Amino acid sequence: MSERPIFVVGCPRSGTTLLQLMLHSHPRIAVPPETRILVQVYRARRQFGDMREPANRRALAKRIALGSRTQFRDLEVDPDAFIRRAVDGPGSLGSIIGLVYQMFAERHGKVRWGDKRPPYIRHLDAVLAMFPDAQIIHLIRDGRDCVSSLKEMPWFKGDTYEAVHRWAEAIDIGRKVKLPADSYYELRYEDLTADPVGALSGLCTFLGEEYDPAMREPYKVADVVPQHKDWHVNTRQEVTTSRSGSWTDRLEPWEVSLCETVLGERLRAYGYELSGAAPALRKDVTAYKRTSNMWKRKWRQVAMTEWFNRFREPGPVAYQLSGGPRQPAGIGR
């Protein structure tokens, strides 16, 4: 049986929490609620030094377990036990981060772990540096539904232009990924909700797992999602297709035009039919391009910084918690 880590990525509001709970319903797999550990720790890795030094492992483990913004508490993992095991464990960055999720899996009696956070789609290089044998699941949903849902989220501070960009960004990254067939898998939200058994059976084949009927009832394990995240309330109900296509009642006409003008080719490529809305006004397309270019510049700068940082790694990065030697899987952007 496989022990490869599983990462669920995509545009926010693509249904990744639903998929997380479906995976968590599997008798072998544990996938926790979102945390702010992996990317933040990876970016700050040079501050903590060589993880082959026990004192450095202790300092990093304390930052993870006791930090005010890591959301470690949501996992209900004993912080003292985590710190102790991190100090006694392998000396690599990925091993310490992976231990967080391994202990979460142990708490639920599972032998395999995963992690879910949509923005990981932007950070696949970091994920694969720490977990070279990771299996990536990219959940894709109609971009118009993602935009309409993002606009309603209390934590989303952007506007319609940014919401449109977030979907285009996730799709464009996914289309450029160069990973082996057993490492990257695309799944449509609409297929997952319309035919859960078929979609999950195919996903389990990719993961090297047997499909389990419990995966069809994710609401039974929805308590793993913190109650204060009330925007996930729909995951506490039976799987439904009622949210698919709800953009028709949630987007204004100009927003539909913008989506179909700038996302049209991408939407069609993934099987989404266009409504035939009028072309977007030039001012809206210009505003979208301005927003999109701003975010692209930002992430290019981040990518350049990371490129230099990889030449100055303070110590081993890849995790060493189980299995044999691992070779990094290449990724192209």
C-alpha cells in the first residue's frame, strides 16, 4: 500500500474542502483542515538553520506548534509530543513538517496523510522540494462559480477582477505542470458531485487505494473542519449538484461578460459551455489585465527569491519519515 503524501490544490472555492472530507473518510487516509504551516515554514527555512541540529529542530517545532498563526491547534495534536518527536526525528525540513500531518493521521487511526490548501497550486515547487513523491490532486470547478463564490467570502479582500485572475492563474499553472502521470491528477468538481462513486473510484486508482463507500458520505466526518469556518457549512450536508451553475444567479451581467471574454478558451477546454454573453467592455478587460499583471509580477519576484534560496539551503529539505530514497519529480512552469 502507498504512503505517498497527498496534496489537494486548486482555485479557492473549487470544492477542495468537500474533496478533503471525502479523502478523510477513507479508512487509510487522513486529511486535516487547512493550516498555515507548510509554505510559511518553507519560506522562513533559512532562519532556523540546519535541521540536522537538534536545537534547530526544537526551535522550528516550537514555532509550528506554538505560533499564533499556524493554526496548529485546529489539528488537536499534542504540541509537547510533536516537539519531542521532531527533536528525536530525522534532520530535514520536510520531516518536521510531515510529522505534523503524520501525527494527525495517527490520532485518527490512519496510516496515510494528506494536506489541503488551494494556494498550494502556486507553491508546487516548495511542496515537491519537501515531499518529492507527493501526489497532487488539482480540483477544477467552473470559473464562473468560483468567481461568484469568492466574492461572497469574508476572508477574500479582492474584487471581481482578482477573483477572475485567481481562477485563470490556477488553470494556467495546472496546464504547465510537467509531472509523471502517477503524481498529478485533475478532477472536475462537477464530475465529483454528479457521480461521486465514479469520480472517487478513478481518484483512488490514481492514489493506489481501494475505493471505500464511506467516501461518498463526507458530511459524516465534517466535524474535522473548525466550526468558526462557517463558509464550509455546505460540506455538513449530503453531496449535491445544486451549487453547480449557480453563477447564473450570483454574477452581474458585466461579470459574466468578463469571465467569458477572458476565460472563455480555458472554460471550453475543461468542458464548460459559454452562455453567449456579450463581450466585456474594454474598461473591464483593461482593469482585469492590470490586476492580473500585478499578481504575475509579484509571483515572479517570489520565484526569483526562491531560486536563489535553493542555492543556499541551510540543510536537508526532503522528508525522511518513511520508505526508501526519493528522487525529486521535475516540474515546469
